[in-house]
Amino acid sequence: MGSATRRGHRAQLHPGAWWLWALALGTAATRTTNPLLLALLITVSAYVVATRRPDTPWSRSYGAFVKLALAVILIRLLFATVLGSPIPGTHVLLTLPELPLPAWAQGIRLGGEVTAEALTFALYDGLRLATLLICVGAANALANPSRLLKSLPGALYEMGVAVVVALTFAPNLIADVQRLRAARRLRGRPDKGLRGLLHVGLPVLEGALERSVSLAAAMDARGYGRTAQVPPTVRRTTAALTLGGLLGVCAGTYGLLTAEGAAYGFPLLLAGLAAALAGLRLGGRRSPRTRYRPDRWDVRAWLVVASGVAVAALLALAAARDPAALHPGVVPLVAPTLPLWPAAAVLLGLLPAFAAPDPKEPS
């Protein structure tokens, strides 16, 4: 029994690899507004989730992120319809009654002509944000939040607990809503509409409060927040390395984004990362912790991360070399085309579906 548990633990992929892969896909989504490439990114993330998602409570939140992404697209289209758009257009779809506004509200329009160009631009923009949300939902469905917290450096433990609690609250809330709605349906009571929402909302909030109190008691019983005494010199060195490293990362990133700083941007970014990591390493001395069966980075984790980074890097390169293909124009209104080699780069994100272990198979 114990050896089987250890084999199952080793068969699981490092949770940080899933988050880095998903964030890389989200970064790739920010480099394009081509709806065909964005739809391909969504398809890639959905396929990986479908094949490598474990049967756990947090993995069921992927559908909620998809619904949230659809809501973002609809809200973006609604704003473009009601509030207008700065995009000029000649293809008028409909004309809404326009409300006159005072002089101090110049530049704002309520109603008026709704053009196909404005709606297309809003659709592209909303689809990009929706793709980013779906990529985050994929990471939330694939990565074990408790194992992710266990893998964080000691200096980030307190912040990691807050993030993990926030990430696990939404899936548990969704599971509670589904469970209570199913129970009401079995009893022949309404589970939809305003009345059903009022009857379901109170037990859900009560359950969330009980979980919060139980979590606080468990953290207090396990000595959460206990820190070790370190010399003042170590504290000052830690603060200087961390602050200097973060400033170096910001300056290096700014240098990479500007043409004038291309020469010093990359070395400064590497120096800032090294200083920040050294500061986190020293800061971990104040939070003494032991890890039971720590997760290790293996070849499969590196392959998963490399596939996501490759997608982000290749789409960034494509956006710089051929911006028209990754950002189709809306004035004049033209049908988007699927660029071949950026699409092939996106397909590299499917590698985790084959390289990562299958959680459904017995170890």
C-alpha cells in the first residue's frame, strides 16, 4: 500500500510545470488578436485538460472558467454596442437611439450607429481576454493547489497560502452550488431563478465560512506564521537582494521592450533574476519547514514547460515579423486567415497531452 502511494506520488507532474505551461499559453494569447489562432489556443488547452485532468474537486472548475470567458466576450460586445467604439466603420448593422450628453462628456456616446467593424474589433479583443482566462482555468484544473503550496520557497510561504486559499475557494464554491442544486432537484424544489438562488446562496456562504474557520484552526494548530531568528545582517542582505533584483527585472524587461535598451536589457534581466532568487533563498531561513515527499522536477516537467515557452516565444517572434497575420485588420473589414507556421507553433502546446502522466491510469 505504501509503495503504491509513493509510485502514484512520483507519477504526478510537478504542479508548477502546469502553471508555467498555462501562463506561457496565456502570454502567447496576448500577442495576437487573430480569432483562428486564439481558437486554436483554446482547443489545445481544452484537449490537454480533457486528457490529463485528475478526478478531484478543483479540476471541475474548468467549465466555470469557460463560462466566465463567454461572459467576458458578451460584455465586451455589449459595451461596443451601447457605448460605441472608436473604430470607424462603413457597414452599419443597426442604429440605436442616441442619448444626448452634456458638453463635459465629450468623447462618450450612448447609442447611435453600430457597425460591423466595431463589433468585430470588440469580438477580437474580448476573445483574447477570454483565451487568457481559459488558460488560467486549465492550470487551475490540472495543478494540485496543496502540492503547489508545498513547492514554494520558504520566503513566499505566507503569500502562497493566500493565493492557494483564493484558488481553492472558487472550485469548492462551485462544487457546493452543484451539490445543493442537485439536492433541491431530488426534493422537487426549484433550483433556478431568483428564488432558487436565494435558497442555495445562504447554505453556500455558510459552508464557505465553516471552511474558512476550519482552515484558520488547522493553520494555527500547525504553527503557521512561526519564524526563526536570523542575524540582522542576513535580513538586510535579503531585503537588498530582493529589492535590487526586482528593480533589475523591471529595468531589464523595459529594456527588452524598447529598441534603445536591447543591448543592456537581457543582461540586466538575468542579473535581476539572479539577485531576486538569492534574496528568496536567504529569506527562506526565516520560515523553517520540512517537506514530506517533495515534488521534483523531472524530464516530463521540463518538456511540459518547454512546450509552453516555445509557443509563447514563437508567437512573439511571429508578431514582430508579420504583425498583419497575427493582428487582422478590421478597417477595411477582411476575413482572418490562419498563418501556417504560427499555427504549427501553437500545436506544440499539445505536448503535455503525451508527455505528462495520465492521472486516470493506475500507477
